[in-house]
Amino acid sequence: MLNTIDTTCTMTWDDFTLAVDDALLIETGDGLADELMPDVLTAFETGMTPWGCVIALTEGRDRCRFGDDYHAAA
């Protein structure tokens, strides 16, 4: 009988960036852009999953999609 399941998974930086790139392609149709790499590195260092990283990146992108004129009017 299985009492415990080892759910911890260690990924290398290369594996993590490939997984994030694949997930971004699935979610947005865009690959991993160079300007997102600092955010991806932070996610990797804090132990986020690749999908958690993609969710954070896409939520951040949704907030920034309006120009400054929109925020000034709001």
C-alpha cells in the first residue's frame, strides 16, 4: 500500500524554461520573450511551477494591455 507520494520535483533551469515556453505557446500562442526572462528567473528561484509562472506572466500581461491613457482616464 502506498502511504506517501513524493510530489517534489526538481527541474533544471533549462527544463523549467522549456516548460514555461511550451506552456506559453499553449496559452497565448507566443513563445518566451527575452524581456520576460527576469520574471521567469524569479519564478524559478522561488520554486514556482512552470504553469504557475505562466499564469503569473499572463495575468501581468492582461493588466498592462491598456495604455497610459486608459489609466489616466480611470
